[in-house]
Amino acid sequence: MKVLVSVKRVVDYNVRIQVKGDGSGVNLDGVKMSMNPFDEIAMEEAVRLKEAGTAEEVIAVTIGGDKAEEQLRSALAFGADRAIHVKVNEEVSPLTAARILKAVFEKEQPGLFLMGKQAIDDDNNQTGQMTSALLGIPQATFAGELKIDGNKATVVREVDAGLETIEVDLPAVVTADLRLNEPRYLKLPDIMKAKRKPVETVSMADLGVEAAPGLTVTKTSPPPARAAGIKVKTVDELVAALKDKGLV
Amino acid sequence: MTENEAVERDVMEYDVVIVGAGPAGLSAAIRLKQQNEDLAVCVVEKGSEVGAHILSGAIFEPRALNELIPDWKDKGAPLNTAVSRDDIYFMTGESGAFKMPGLFVPKTMHNHGNYIISLGKLCRWLGEQAEALGVEIYPGFPAQDAIIEDGIVRGIVTGDMGLDKEGKHKEGMYTPGMELRGKYTLFAEGCRGHIGKKLIRQYELDNDADPQHFGIGIKELWEIPAEKHQPGLVVHSAGWPLDLIGTGSLGGSFLYHLEDNKVAVGLIVDLSYTNPYLSPFDEFQRLKHHPVFKQYLEGGKRLSYGARALNKGGLYSIPKMVFPGGALIGCDLGTMNFAKIKGSHTAMKSGMLAADAAATALKAGGQGADVLESYPEAFKASWLYDELYRSRNFGVFLHKFGALIGGALNFIEQNLFGGKLPFTAHDRKRDHETLVPASQAQKIDYPKPDGKLSFDKLSSVFLSSTSHEEDQPSHLQLTDASIPIDKNLPEYAEPAQRYCPAGVYEVVEEKDGGKRFQINAANCVHCKTCDIKDPAQNITWVAPEGGGGPNYSAM
Ligand SMILES: Cc1cc2nc3c(=O)[nH]c(=O)nc-3n(C[C@H](O)[C@H](O)[C@H](O)COP(=O)(O)OP(=O)(O)OC[C@H]3O[C@@H](n4cnc5c(N)ncnc54)[C@H](O)[C@@H]3O)c2cc1C
Ligand code: SF4
């Protein structure tokens, strides 16, 4: 079985995001970028499938500008066999991403498509679902556990009410949640080897995909600062304070 | 230095291994490839990416860059803001200051022709140039130790990953460090490199040198209202909140107007300070309320925070540069010109000189292991030596005579004698020996932060984007765990609580009234101050798991 994994270049989760002074977006100047953490989990899972003999080949795909190749190199260091870079310099909406991923899927014909449940930059949580819908194949989102048995996958999903176990036919889109696994440390020799693994570069036009009419971000603003708390000594004071704020 | 461990390590061989992707290390790497594109050169960097651990002012003198990459402008080097004006203030108190007339500004403080930059960004750019030449750069991999065999440095071993607090292997995660062997190894760890420190000791490199002196620089990046922003304006000050006349606490502050309404503001405190109650962090916070600084910062927003130690010793504190199989370069060696508060161009130049020496030796068929004597020789003949020679007395003048009188002496030396007074001053007391006992020191009552101009430590560290894996052995090692509470606390009110700019060290009261020394290693911004200032020299900084530490964007 071939496993396809999509990875996205996002602002590193350790970075304290700063909104630009004019509200036109987030400051990315000199900011550290990394592979979306949920995609790392998807990558790890794919590599484990390969190590277990379930998958024969792992292919990583990313959509992004020149620098997104760094994330593909990380994916190759994780253990992907080869990578596809869909070069797009503009911001990509979830629907456009899904269209692109559909085209890549059709070209590669994998038995399983793994990706993170969402990207931590825009938190859309749509691409996996849309890709499966466009492809007309099953989806198993928020995977906390994944087992492959022949051409079926059993997935334990992390849902609000607890855990839900479902079985889907393959090929399917599975999106990784936090507890699916703990990604390994990349080893220096693997990073060195990754530099020499093949990366194929394609454009949207090569794939015959057109961008979906996009969303326009009109304004970006930081979350409101939390007002300082107050200390109350008695229940009466508490009630008075709550009334004062119009909360009771 | 590595023990005879049983672990199997992967090994890679290079012509030259470089430790640290700062200006020194990257310039050396680029120079090596320029001299011979076939050389195999690799750079390891402990930060999660190049630039993530770089913190500087910074006013950049392009002299070394002009030599290294003459067409840097066409190649898009991030030198965007030329210095347009130099203001220097002597601060006499909380709100008083007088501006030094231009005529009296020492020549070393003239910044015409220099640029205000983010050194972190410049390093990212240098990293790209190096990679384009075929240098392999591995961020996220600290060198933990030098490989020394029969007295010869053969390379380095990177840190192990996946160890838990007790140093045991974590299930499925343990990844042993790798040996990177080089015919020559260049150490470019910056100020107080943890391997450099050991090499200096092991090879007794500093036998003929004066002690190195240090400062701690604390810096913030701000975005200020457009109407207050004057791209290219440089503001320096001496005096309040530190001493102007006395010598107990010395230092200086800076405020540089970059591009895009950004300003870099910071305070450098000499680590020769004497009062154990002094807190460089709090001094910096109150500094920003002084009208000289407030006039620019008010109404602005703080974007980033960080701290880093710097060298102050100058020429006569530079140890021997070479040992069998390798060399120290940049601030790991101590090439900072403190009279100018500039060390990046000097670090670059020293890296280039060492690279030339290594390339020449390799070209002659050398197999490494020898001492690169041509590096110190070239250093002596270079403008770098001349520059450091002219500034050699500055730090000592300040230490002995204070900011005002020492500064005046420096003016006389720089402007009237071109830096060549016929004597050299020495300062042999080490920075960890200067504290007076707490019983003889005055407590300092720092004002509460107002949340607008001044802030507390924790919210500050937050803005350094620092992160470390929590479950790993502490990278701040105590030789004797009892010293902080049994000795440092009664004698010096345990100064680590105050000199650490990241709140790593705390003395906590136990339920039974006893005291415990707590180390919040995950907060560490890798400034190295504790390794320098602890009066008992009981704290040793070693590299944490790869990628840990601050994630500076543009510091
Ligand atoms: C507050 C402040 C203001 C300054 N202002 C100016 C200024 O205006 N102009 C100027 O020219 N200079 C200034 N300097 C000095 C200048 O920043 C330094 O001289 C310069 O950065 C030294 O370069 P370097 O390459 O030797 O070391 P660094 O810049 O310190 O770089 C060392 C690199 O090595 C890495 N490293 C360290 N140890 C290891 C290890 N064991 N393994 C792997 N990687 C490691 C570090 O993470 C870092 O990336 C200032 C310094 C400070 C602190
Ligand atoms: S623990 Fe030491 S090196 Fe780390 S931030 Fe504090 S003083 Fe600096």
C-alpha cells in the first residue's frame, strides 16, 4: 500500500504570535516556521505503517512557496520515500487545498491519505473533510488510533462525547489527532539523507486545478487582553461585584 | 572529554566542523567554501533554527561583510537602515540627563556608515549564503562535547535526545548524539561557550591573558507610534539607573530605531557589579521610564524580549586561539570590541581568518590535528588586532574610574591619541569575585511594573518564545547542590534569583520553614549569566536537548 501524507508549513507552535500594527495580518518577519504539529503526527503514523510492513511507500506532499521545501525535507527525514511540492505562492483556502490534494491523490492512487486534523495557523479543520468529499471516499477524522486490516481501517476517533470507533473502507482520508502517537526525534543521519531524496515540483496548472473563489481576510486582531482579576473577601462582596458587572 | 561510553554513535567525517551558526561560525563556513568549494564543511547550531538564539543590539559595521561578500547588497543582505544620527546621554537621575555635545563623543561611538540591523536576521541570511555554497547546517543539534583523543580535538559529539529527568532513556524516544569528526573544529559558540570554556581550561589557553570580563545585555523589541519613529536614530546612555560616578554598577543603555516603526531597546549591565541585591532585569524595566526612553516608547507595544551575556575584556583578555585540531573564533574567543559595543564584525573577521588558516593547511595536504599557527599570526597582522588594540583600555578605564571619568579618559585616548596611549591598563579581578556580602549591601527597592513601559519577568520570558522539553536532565548543573541555600543565601542573599533574566532560579520556602533552591530550567534563555556570575562558580551551563531555548524572531 502507498500512503500519501500532506504537510503544511506553519508558524512554529512555540512562537508568540504578534498581530501587525495595522491589523493586516500576523507578523511573519523572521518568525520560525515548522511543519504543522498534527501533520507531524500523520507523518509519524505513516512511517510506523511502513516500518510495520503495512505500507510499502510513503509520499509526502505540501502546498506552498519555495521555503515549504524545508518542511518536505523534514518529512523525508521522518522517513517519507519521496515528496511532491505543489508550488503556490498565494494564500490557499481549504477548498483550493482540497482540490489540489484531490488531484495529487488521483495521480498517486494511494491506499491511505493521512493528514493532520487541522493546521495550527488558521485552525480551519476543513481540508481533510473536503478532500474526502471531493474524492468521494470515506473519511475518519480526529484519529486517536489507527489499525489497518486488508482494505479496511479501524479508527478510534476523539469526539466530544468520548471515543468513537469506526471502520472505513480504503482508500480513505484519515486526519490525525494529538493522541495518535508521539512523533520521533529526527536523527541527524536521516536529515542528511533527506537532503538527497527526490522532490518533484509541480504547479497548480500542471495538476489542472483552479483556485476556488477564496475568502478574504478583512481584519486580524489579537484576542482581547484579560482584565486583571479582583479579590473578594466575602460572599456579599462577590455577589455585589457580579451584580455590578451585570452578570447576575 | 567524552567518557568511554558504550553507546553506538553514528559518525560523519568532514574537513571542518563548526560549532555555532552565529556571525563567526557562518563567516568561517562561507570563507572555507570560497577558498575551496570541495571542502566538506558542517555547522551545528543549538537553536531550533539559525538565528533563534541570536540576540544583539545591533549596530553593524559592514567592514568584515564587505570583505566576505562584497555584493551583499545585490544578494539582499538585511542591512536596511543606515545610521542617521548618534545621541549620547549622561543620565543623572530618574528624570535628569544631559546630552553629550557631538564634539565630545569618542570616535569609537561614531556610527556614520554603519547600519541598524537585527543580527538574527543577518545570520539567517548568512546561513542561506552558506547553504548555497554547499555548507551543511544542522540547527537543533547542539555540540555537547569535544572529541579529544591523545590531546587532539577530532570533532564534536551532539547532544543525546530522549533522556528523562533522571537521565534514563525514554521508551522509544532515546536518540543518542552523533559524532561529527573534522580535520579541524572551529568553536563559535559566542560569549561563554560551554565547550570553549572547557577547552580554555584543558589546554590552559588563558595562562597569559587577563581574566575575561562580561556584561549581561537585556533587550526588547518594540513597535512604536509612527510619529515618534526616526529610522536610523541611535541613542546611547550611561549612568542612571546604574552608576555614573561610582564603579559599583556599570553599564549603558541603547535605543535603536530600525525600520517599520520598530525600535530595539536594551540595557547592558557589567557583571562586575558589587551589590548582590542588584537585578539587571529590574534596572532595565525602570530605565524605560526615564524621559529619554519614554519619549519614544510611550504608546508603543513590546514585541519581544531576551537576554545574552557579552564579552567586555578586550584584547588582553583574549586567550590563546588555537590548540591541536581546532580553534576558538568570535565571542567564544572574546573578539568583542566593547568600547564600540560591537562584536559582530570582529567575530566575522576572526572566523574568516581561522577559515583561511584551515583552508591553507588543508590545501597543503594537511590531515588536521596540528595547531593552526597561521591563524593567530594573521590575526596580529589584521585590522581586527589594530581595532582591538586601540580600544584595549576602555573597559579597564570604566571599571576603575566609572562611567563619567573613565568615559572622559576614553575620549582623550580615542580622539587625541587615536587609541594609542603608551600604556595598557589591566583588571585582574574576576566578575564572580566582586560581590560584597549582603550584610554590607543596600537592598534595592524596585518600582512595580506598570504593564505599559515596564513588565514582570514571567510575561517577559513569555515573549522570548522559549521552550524546552520539560522531562529532560537539567542543563543547569550544580557542582554542589547545597551551596545555594547553605552558602550563597546567607552570604549573598542568593543573587541568582536576581541576575537571571528569565526567573530560572528561585528560593522557595517549604512548609516546614526550610528553604529550597528551585531551578526552572525550561525558562532559560541561554544567556550564560549564571555560569559567569555565581560567586561560588557552582553553576555549569550545558546544552539542553536540541532545539530547546528561545525562539527569537528578529533579535
Ligand atoms: C545586548 C547586546 C547588544 C549588542 N550590540 C551589538 C551591536 O550593536 N553591534 C555589534 O556589532 N555587536 C553587538 N553585540 C555583540 C554581538 O552580538 C556579538 O559580538 C556577536 O553576536 C558574536 O558573534 P559570535 O558568532 O561569536 O557568537 P553568537 O552571536 O553568540 O553566536 C553563537 C551561536 O552559536 C550557537 N551555539 C552556542 N553554543 C553551541 C553549541 N554548544 N552547539 C551548537 N550551537 C551553539 C548559539 O546558539 C548561537 O547561534 C551585542 C551583544 C549583546 C548581548
Ligand atoms: S539560567 Fe542562566 S543562562 Fe539561563 S537565563 Fe538564567 S542566567 Fe541565563
